[in-house]
Amino acid sequence: MARGQQKLQSQAKAAEKLAKQKKQQGHNANLQKKAAQAALVHVCSVCKAQLEYNS
């Protein structure tokens, strides 16, 4: 098990990796709009057409 300085370095490295991963995901508005649009699709059980929900 890591102790002292090695433990702190490991925690810092893990935190940096997590922050980098979160930053890479980001909050891209265009991707969010596409995901929201995809979530608002309904497939008609009769004709199997894809219908969008309009608010």
C-alpha cells in the first residue's frame, strides 16, 4: 500500500485524470441539442413512423 508522498502523488494524478476526462466530455451545446432531439422521438405503433414531440 502506498504511504505518505507516494499516496499524495497518486491521489493528485487520479484527480488530474478525472478532471481531464470531465473537461473532454464538456458541455457542448450542439451535442446536447442532438441528444435532446433524439430523446424526443416517438415511433408510431401503427405505421412505424418516427414522430417528434413538439412542445
